[in-house]
Amino acid sequence: MLYVWIDTFKYFAGVPEFLTSDGWIKEEAHHFLRRSSHGTNPLALYSRHFATGNSYSIPTNDLMVGGVVSEGH
């Protein structure tokens, strides 16, 4: 399982649209926040299970704040 978290205020770079169109699930992420000198904003969280493979690319069209976490065995 891979999880991708993304800034929702300014630095999302078209990633939410791409992930949604490629079968990712938007997870409930209450209280998952990014704090900065400009304040606090929520982060979006997406997940997807991969049965095979060892790489995946996410295209961006601008600056992005986000990350990826793998839940593997």
C-alpha cells in the first residue's frame, strides 16, 4: 500500500486530479495539517494498493509540498 499526502492550499501541482483519475482513493484525514509561517492548512491523503511493480511516477505541473509513505511487508 502506498500513501501520498499533499498540500491543499497552494503547493499541490495538479497531483490530486492525477491521483483521482488513476484510481487512488482519497482517505479521510481529519486533523492532518501542515503548519507554516503563513498559518495552518489541511493536507490531502490518498492511498492505493499495488500487487506488483517496484516504481510509480506522479507527474506535477508546478511546485508541490507532499510525500509518500509505503506500507510494505
